Amino acid sequence: MVMGKNDIKKQYKTTIRVLWLLFVFGFSLVFMIFLAISLGWLGFMPGFEELENPKSNLASEIISSDSIVLGTYYIENRSNVHYSELSPHLIDALIATEDIRFHDHSGIDARATGRVIFGVATGSFRGGGSTITQQLAKNLFPRKPNRTKLDMIIIKFKEWVTAVKLERNYTKEEIIAMYFNTVPFGHQAFGIKSAAWTFFNKEPIDLTIEESALLIGILKAPSFYSPVRHSERAGKRRVIVLSQMKKYGFLTEEMYDSLKVMPVDMSAYRLQDHTTGIARHFREYLRARLKKWCVEHTKSDGTPYNLYSDGLRIYTTIDSRMQQYAENAISQHLGEDLQPAFYRHWSGYTNAPFVFDKKSADEEIEKLMKQAMRRSERYRVLNKNGMPKDSILLSFNTPTSMRIFSWKGEIDTVMTPMDSIWYYKFFIRSSLMSMNPHTGYVKAYACGPDYRYFKYDNVTYGKRQVGSTFKPFLYTLAMQEGDLSPCTEIPNIQYSIELDDGSVWTPRNTSSYKRGEMISLKEALAHSNNWISAFLMKRYSPEAVIEMAHNMGVTSEIPPYHAIALGSADLSLYEMVGGLNTFVNKGIYIEPIFITRIEDKHGNLIDSFIPNQQEAMNEQTAYLMLELMKGVVQTGTGIRLRFKYEFSNPIAGKTGTTQNQSDGWFMGLTPDLVTGIWSGCEDRAAHFRTITLGQGANMALPIWALYMKQVYADSTIDLFQGDFEKPMRPLSVEIDCEKLKQEQRDVGFTEEEEF
């Protein structure tokens, strides 16, 4: 049957009408879908507030006083950066690889989307059409697991809507920065800042072309293209990114040719966690304080801050350069000198390095080792899991593969856990704290050896006998009373004190300097004379000395025994540095502090900190004590600072050595920096057998010297190396001992008449 003209015309109109109806229906359907998505009828859609404040786990950063990130506390190791903090090479590499028309579209690239649709329809699909903004939408609001094909279609539409919203609310630069802040790079690195530090140990702004191309290449599949695990594969992916940069004019042919053959350099790679980097003991100490702070402070919604996800910025007093110098000094002295000497010292001895009476040695060592076993992490885990005690003991005596610390590098070996405990008992530990005497700011806080194997904090938590470093508290009392001065001479003879229980305390004196002669207080402190300390303790009282120590910031309980004059009290390095710092701060005790302020993730100030202060002594007493302690370095137990380490600037100091050489101390005071060092083994029963090796001048003083050499050599720190500032008012006593002696000879007066 042949159709007529009218029939054809009629059918044509019908077809056109159907097509229009289909178009209108399709358009309406798409419109309704997008409307339903925008209104949240098809599931959650981020509103303006969510776009302004997308939820993500942001690491809290510990920032040094010289603006270096010391470390982070995190669920995801992610820190945000601004566009201005990104290397231009990063931006070029991203746009060339992911979205060359980024600056020309409004969130959805119609050309790329059409290419994808055509590719799917024809079976020639060659890649995605998602723009950077769409990828950002996906990163900000992740897709749910176990998705159906229908779910994927709805999700894709949602991401388009979110991408358009993002383009309306943010500039292109802000979108680029947000994208870099949300992408994962593997190896616990979330966001470009964490990735730059993890892979190249630098800020994102400092990344080179080849480093930028490598990081952008990783984004396609972080595990598959990991430059640490799959260097060759990552290198090939980097070449693809570089070729894209050349294709779109970001690189010349010559630059591309030279960059594509460069090897993948991962020498700066380091996994960013709490066991790596500098100031590890400090960061762990701070963690406990900050967790308590978070409980006591709430956000605007009434919930407490979360240290691991709220992106707090904790600004500390630590100077990253001085911190590094402190850790260098500890490692150098322990690793190169003290530990090798300790091994040689104990070579061939039974029960080394423990010193016990022969009759009780076996029993004491067994008790000590069992105690160490029960304190170990291995024991804690096994006991928590319900393993019977006899099985735990058996496991500690069963050979096991393990990695152990040595100063020459980690060692993979097989030994019983019990043997590993004994192995670690041999290691000498050290701690250092350094503070600005006028602000209370702690500039360095270091413990050694390696934090991964020696986690105990001997700066604030560890308390040990302080030895002769306690004597300045006693001498301060003598100066404060006003009737004694640095040049006051006292007979250098043995003194005894009758105690309340009828017994007599008569301390021994290791110093032979001017024995039986007259000796000045300055000389007595310089040579750590115990007889003169006993004389001063007899003149005053333990209670008066303890009160003075408490006025100078010591918070630990000190038993009121006369033996505290020789340093029998257990105090922390934190207390000792803060206490002796009072002398440099003109008699005002200032509490050592670690944090200056805390900001939220937007940079808003949440809290700020200032140190507590109190007057402990008058300015003259403080200055007289500095003069006394300068004698320690000029002629006394700290003189090796002059002849061995060649320091010529004014230094006040005090060495300390405890009973049996279990602990070695040195306190070094300069006008702009007060530093204390402790050295010793974990157990007091492990120590050098001779005072030559075990004294504070050998155990701790060299660390101070090595540390200060580096600090003074750094012109960017610029520490004052002159003398301590004198009091405003003239001194009421003469501190030039030779001049005073001459005046006394002129008037025919001798100190013997007074005593």
C-alpha cells in the first residue's frame, strides 16, 4: 500500500511530537532527579554548611617556635595547606594529568562527559571524565560500600551537583587546595602536606618538578604506584605525568628529556608516626597533657576537642634546631664514647653490669629481672590475653626472632626475651632539658638512646638521686641569710652532726683539695666538698634547705634528713633545671613551660599559656650563686669545659655524682640558656665501678659541651656569650676573694677568729 502525501506528513508530525515528548520527558526526568538530589530526597546531600566545613579527620600539629612541624597526632595523618603553600609544579602536573580544562568549566566538563558516554556506547571507553572538582566532591563525601549500578548512577549525579555547588562557593585556587588536602597518597599520608614530608621531607611549596610529577602519579593507585615498594612502576607512571605536562606546554622538550631519565629518589622517605622524627619523647609527654586539656575544653557545639581529628595547632616553645643539636649531642656522647667505655669497663666480669654483694647477687639479679619482665610490653599483652603465668614465663625463656637496638644500627637476631631484657640493661640513658631563663620557654627536651627502644621519659617522669647538683640549694640558703659570701673561708675539716635518734652523721669527703686548710665557699662548691656541705647543714637545718628548694620550684617530697646536703633526694631533671634557672632570672623562679598557644583548624585562638612566677631569693643572692657556680667551671669539677672543650665565655655550672656512680649530672647556666643533663642506667645497680668514669663530669658534662658547641655555631640562634648581668644595686659583699684577703691582712683579721 502506497502512503499518500498527507499520510507521510501526518506520520512526520507524529514522530516529531513523540521526539519532543521524549525530550521534554527526559529533560523533566533529569530535572526532577537533580531537584530530588539537591533537596536530599535521594539521600544525604551536603548543604552550604557542610561544604564550608567538610568533615574530615585532621591531624593536630605540634609546631616548634621556629615554625617547624615536629609531629602530629592523628587518626588520618592529614594537615591542610593553602593554595599559596603549593608548588606551582604540583598544580601544573595535576591539571595536565587530570583536568586540562579545569579553568574553563564550572564543575562538569561537557566534552569529557560526552566522550565517556560515547566510549561506553561504542565499547571504546578509554578513561574517566571526572573533573578535579568532581573528584574533590567524591573525596569530601565518600561513596558507600556495596553499591549497585543504580546506586552508582545516583552517586554520579550527586557528585555533579556537589561539584557545581563547590564551583559556586569557592574559587578555583581554593578548589585546588581542597583537592590536595583530601587525597590519599598511601604510607599513612593523607593530603599533600603529609605526603611531601613522608616522601621528600619537605614542605609542599618546595617540591621540584620530578617530585611533583611522582606524587600526582601516585594518586591513580597509591599502593600500586608506591615509589617505596614499586620504584620502577612509580617511575614509569611519573614519565606519563611528565609527558602530559609536556603535551600541554608546562614543560619544554629539553626539560622533559632530562627529567624522564632521573631515578626515583626515596632517600628522604620516612614514615610519619610517633616513633619517627625529632622530639619524640617530648611529643609523647605532650600527648598526655593535651588529652587532659581536650577533656577540659569544649567546641562551640559543646563537645570536647579531639586531639586526633580536630586539626589543632599546638604552638610549642621547642626550637627545632636546638632540639636536633640536643639529640645529636646525646647520640654522639653515648654512642661514640660512653657506651663503648662501659662495655670495655665490664668486659669479662660475671653478672655485668650489676654491682651486688657476692652472697646476694644471684637473688638480687633474679628479682630485678623478674620485675623488668613484668613491666615489659610483651608481658602486659600476654597477661591481658589471659595466658597463664607459667606459660608467660616459658615464652620469656624461648628463643624468638627479634630486632634489637645497637649504636651501630638495628640488628635482626634470635634470642630469648629474657636475654633481650638483660641486653638492654647494659645501655646508658641520658636526658637533656634546656630553657630560656627569662621566659620559661623550654627550647630542647631530649632523651636517648632511640625512642623506639627506650620510651621512658627521664626528663619529667624519671626521678633520680641528684648528687651534688643539690648543693646550690644549700649554698643559696647560706647566701640568702646574709652572713656568708662566696669568699667566706671555713676550716676544711670533717664535721659531724648528732641526730635526734642519738646517732652521728659524719659524711666522707672525696675531694682532697686543701684538706685541713681554710677554704672559701666558692672553692668548696667548685670541688664539691662534702665536709663544707655538712658544716652548712649543721649551721642551718634540713627543713630550711627544703623550704628553699620548694621556693625554687621543686615539687617532689624531700625527706628532712641531713644527707640531702649531699644530694640523696630523688628529683626530676625538669625540677632541677627550673630550680637552678632561678639564679639567672635574678632570684625569680619561673615555671618551665612547653606550649605558648593552641589554635583550632581555622587558626582561631583557643587557649594561651604563660608561666607561673614567684620570688625565691633576692637579686644579690642569685648573683652570688652564679659567682659561686662559675668557680665550678673555672677551677673545679667542670674545668674540662675550659681545657678540653675550649669554652671561654662565662659559664656557671655544677656537676653531680651519686652514690656508687649510679647517676651522673651536669647543670650548665649561661645568660640566655640554662641546660641540665642526666646520665645513668635504667637500674641503679648497673653503673661504672670507678668514679673516674662514673662521675658527672664524664657521664653528663660532655653532652652539654657537644650541645652548646652546635648552638653557638648556629648564627641563626644568636645566643649571647657575655657575662651574667649584675644587680642594679651595688653588692654588699666582696666577691673578689684575692682583694678581700688583702684587705683582711691589712686589718689583721682572719676567718679563724670567726669560727
